[in-house]
Amino acid sequence: MLKADRAARILSHIAEAGSADVHALSGLLGVSNATIRRDLQELHDQGLLQRTRGGAVTGPVNLELPLRHRSEQRQAEKRRIARVAAELVPEGAVVGLTGGTTTTELARVLADRAGITLVTNAVNIAAELIVRPDVRLVVIGGLARSASYELVGPAADRMLTQYHLDVAFIGVDGLTAQEGCTTYDEMEAQTDRAFLRSSRRSVVLADSTKIGRVTFASICALSEVHDVVTDDGIFADQERAIAECGVRVSRA
């Protein structure tokens, strides 16, 4: 297993369990205790977890994992979500895409469709699409966020006012019927709202681990969203509560 893959697995495991010891992680990942100790120390130095005697716990705050550590998590579910979401895009549409692992998967699906225009503030998505001659690409500028590879802030928001999108897809870090859509960064939340304001149809892409979670910054109420596309892991009561807000829920 590559070092980056181990880091992602360690962070995911500790985020779910709250803590883990070296021996458990060694057995889970099939590597030596010494390797796990080195990995934990590096992740501690990056501020992504708190090293303890014999293991590690989650950090002092609910930190956002950098995109490079999230890209391999629940990848199969995210690919299925992307394929279902692509069915919501009509021919010749102007499509807005914020950053995130699931929206990146959607960008890869849409890259094979000629005649559409993709408007994004995610530099990783732009880098993949710029070599696709059939896709018209518009990149929104702004302040770069290393955690999500997004360009955000007032410059991005002003630029989005100049465009009219047929459909906007946003990724979120949390979604509940009561608190709506949330993310970790307030500036990112503001730019997400700018995407929604510029679009005739708003779609949230969220794997089921995001449903029922609330994070720091509010993006919007669910009443401002038309569709949520998620996976089969969503609970029936969660789906019912979202639907009662007037939002169509699609399972991938």
C-alpha cells in the first residue's frame, strides 16, 4: 500500500472511531508497527490528528481533510453518484461545478460529452478538462484553498454574477434537513452560494457519510436546493426528512 493510501485509511479510521492504537492500525493496514508510528507522527506534524502514547486520536478540532487524503475514500460510491448526476445534465447545457471529490468524478463523466460548457472554480477539475477539446471550459478565479483546490472569495463571487448556469452541482461536507448544506470554510460557503444564485437548477452531490452531519459554515437551506444525489447508505428517515423540504433525492 502506498504511503498516501495508508494516510487516507488512517485518517478515515480515526475520524470514524475517534481513536486507534498502533497495533490495531498495523493489523488493519498490514504493515509494521514502526511504519504506523512514522505515519502517525507525520500526520500529527501536519495537524491532522493528535499523537498519543501508543496510538492517535482525532485532532483538537474537526479539521477538513485535504483533497489528496479524501480522493480514495468511498470512490465507488462517488463514481455511481457522478453517473446518476450526469443524467440531470441536458444536451448543450452550461454546468457549474464546485470543487470536491464527488464533483471531480462528475467532471470526468461529463468530459466525454460534446457541446456542454463547464464553469468551475476547482483547479484540479480545470487541469483535467483543459485537454478535452469537446468541452468549453470557464475557470472562475479567486483565492486558492489548498485543502480543496478551489478558488474562492469576492473575486470568484463577482465573476459568477456574469454567468447564467443551467445547472450547478455543489459538493458539501454536511447536510441535514434542519441545518441545510454546510462546509468547513466560510469563504468556500460564500462562493458555493454564488454558484447557486447563478443557476436555474441546484444539485447537491453528497455521499451518505455527509448526510446527518453539520460542519462549520452554512451554505444554504435545503429549500434552496432542487436535488440531492447520494448513495444507498442514506437512512430512510434521513431521505424522508430531506424530501419533506421539497428536495428530490436520487440514490446511486
